[in-house]
Amino acid sequence: MADAVEEAARRLLWALNENQAHGREGAEVEPGSILYRSAVWWLMDTGSLAPDREANARARNASGAQHGDFAFRITRGGLDMLRRV
């Protein structure tokens, strides 16, 4: 598990540098861009995604820190949207 987390963290760091920091130390980066956050909100507004309350509660309890709603469930409406693509 630790190896998988480290690998995912390295990929995230690479993507943040590649798309936002461009090798500049101290550059401000956001793992979720404005476009990404807007897309997630749009999917929730249309009923295509719903927060996974149980998974989010477990994450808060496991981390011992404040944790936002990062886990979602794809709804039937979301699957229907994918079928139309």
C-alpha cells in the first residue's frame, strides 16, 4: 500500500509541476484546477456524481484531520450520461 501511495504521490507531483509550476520552486499549485472543480460541481448539480458520505467520514476519522468531500459515487444519471457519449 505504501508503495502505491508513494507512486501516486510522485505522479501527482509530476503533473502539478508539468502543468502549473513549470520547474519554479515556490510556485503555487492546486491539485484540482478551477476547471476540474467546476466540472465536479457541474456533475453534482446534474446528479451524475454524489458525495460518498461513508467514505468521506472514514477518511476524516483515519486522518484525524479535517477532510473535504473527495470521494464520490457515480449515479445512474452519470452512467446514462456516459452512455450518450
